[in-house]
Amino acid sequence: MLPISFNRDWTYCASSGNLNFDPNAAQAERIPVTLPHDATIHEKRRPDAVSGTAKGYYPNGDYDYFKTFDAPEAWAQKRVFLRFEGAYMNARVFVNGDFAGQCNNGYTEFTVPLNDFLRFGASNEIKVSVQSDDDSRWYAAAGL
């Protein structure tokens, strides 16, 4: 196995909550980030946030992360996986617009096989949708 770091050159934005892939969604609102990244920390704390003190007065939110990359032709002869060390929470992974995998537990490492979705020798886009909700007794963040 040859691990390649995928932590650089991501973007993120607040999500519309649409679990389908929309390549044009919030294009102008995408913000460049390097992983690991916590989207919640950029939200404004509000005394009326549903979670209240359990999440430090941060509101619940849905966020989309995007990464565009080239998949070399040589990868077609290999098994290609995307490994997440953490994606909080209810992560849905799309590759080139197709649903590729999910993990509901925000504390579990998981992998998504990519071969069936990649365009080898071409540009590819990954979208990962995550969400935070009233699902923790402490600040759990939202992100990758």
C-alpha cells in the first residue's frame, strides 16, 4: 500500500442540506482549507443555538467539502481507496457526482473504494457532505 496525503487543496462551504451531488452548488462561497478542518468553529456562537451549552452555543450545520485532483492512468491497475481518519458526522462521499460511500459515526475511521468512480487520466472531484446536530454532550465540531 502506498498512502498519499490528500489533506491539501480542499474547499468547503455551508451546505443546502441537499444530499445529492450538485457541481454548481455554492461555487462562489467555497473557502480553501487544509485538513483537518472544523467548519463549526467559523460559525457565530448564539445564545439561542439549539444545542446550547453542550456545544458551546455553536449552531448545528451542514457542510460540503470538495477536492479536485487528477487520477493517473497507472492507478487503473491498482485498488484506490480514500481513507478518512475522521468525518463528523453522517458523512456522505460522492466522486464525480456518484454516491461512493458513507459513514454515520463521526468518530470512526473509514475507507471508500474509488475505482468504480474515477476517470483515470483525467480530472476528478470528490464531495464530502457532513453535518452537526444535537448529537453530542460536548463540542464535537463538524468537518474532516
